[in-house]
Amino acid sequence: MASDELDQRNKLVTNERAKLTATYVNGVAVAVLAVGGLAPVFAQRLPGPIDPSAAIRTALTSLVCIVVSGVLHWMGRSILRGLR
């Protein structure tokens, strides 16, 4: 294999690894949003006794998970900026 071909192959492998990592991080971001950000909100909508302190905890937990999800998504995007 010529040096140029080897360099091209190495770049391709590096890019594919970066895309795979970014996809994984974004998948985790989606899971955090769904499980921690949205599910508690929907669970609060179920009929039953309403506890005001539980509602506040749910809102805070959801907010934290939404922010964490956004940060993870941003990290995935920043990984892709390194593509060559």
C-alpha cells in the first residue's frame, strides 16, 4: 500500500470512529431526554393524589435531564467537527 493510500484509509477509519462515537453520544442524549425529561412529566399526569413537593421535584428533574440531554447532543456535534 502506498503512503497516500494508507493516509486516506487512516482518515476514513478515524472519521467513521468519530461518527460512531457521535451517534452513540446523541443516542444517550435522546434516552436521557425521553426517560428523565419527558417520562416523569407524563407520569405526573396520571390520576391520583397530587403532592406539590413531588411536582416540584419532577419539574426540577426534568429540567436537569433536558439540559444534560442538550449538553450531550452538543458534545456529539463537537465530535463531528473534528472530521477530516
